[in-house]
Amino acid sequence: MEKEKDQKFKELKEYISSFKSKEHSNSYLIAVLHKAQELFGYISQDVMNEVSVAMNIPTAHIWGVATFYHYFNLSPKGKHTVSVCMGTACYVKGADKIIEAIKEDLQISIGETSSDGLFTLQEARCLGACGLAPVVMIDDKIYGNLTAQKAIEILRKYKNQ
């Protein structure tokens, strides 16, 4: 495991080196963070420290960029991403009850990962399936016309796979 991590850090440093001839290291920080997340699955403090040293950018600045952009994950994601649509149509039809039921069932809050590492819960503003409201997306599959109970039953199927 440690050897694999070392290999990922080596690959990240090589990626950063590909930009060395260019000025203004801040201008490619986001590309580097995308690469880091691709390699590690999320951007840990260790990764930020490595990027800081390799790019000569304060870790505080890297933290600021990583926390500003919603795309970057600062903790490991679960095997499955559960996105509950909180758009108007879904909310009116009970999405708030669905998200509360999922939070209770998985014992997590929005943005957290279940203790078994299976699920990461997040809110979505709109999943574009308003006619099926309320909807939940698990990874890239949409489930519509849900109730809290139906949503929990779907999660149990994923748990049992």
C-alpha cells in the first residue's frame, strides 16, 4: 500500500514538473489538484503538503483553492455516491424526508461517507428529472417517484451486492 502511494506521489510530481517551464504556478494549480484527486481519490493534507513543496505555493493557498471549488474532495469518497435532488419539484414532493431517512439509515450527514465506506451522501440542486420527482441518483443511475422507504430499500440492495 505504501509503495502504491509512493508511486502516486511520483506520478504527481512528474505531472507538476511538466509545468515547470511555465511561469505563474498558480495558473495551473487547479489542473494539478485535479490530477491529485484522480490519483488519490481525494485531496488529503499530505497531498496538499506535497503540492505545496513541489510548486512553492503555501499550503494555506492550496487549501483555499481546494475548499472553494465544490469538485474537490477533502476526504475519501464511498464506493457509491448518493445524490438527493433538492430542486423545487423534488423538494415539494418530499426530498427533505428522503434525505433525512438516508442520513438516519447511514448515520452520516451531507458530504460524509458511511463507516463501511460504501456510500457518500450529497445534495444536488437539480438532476434534471423533474417529471420523476422526487429523485435520487446513485452513481449514474436515477431512481424516481421515491418515498423515504423506497430510497432505503434501494440502498439496501446496494449494500447486499
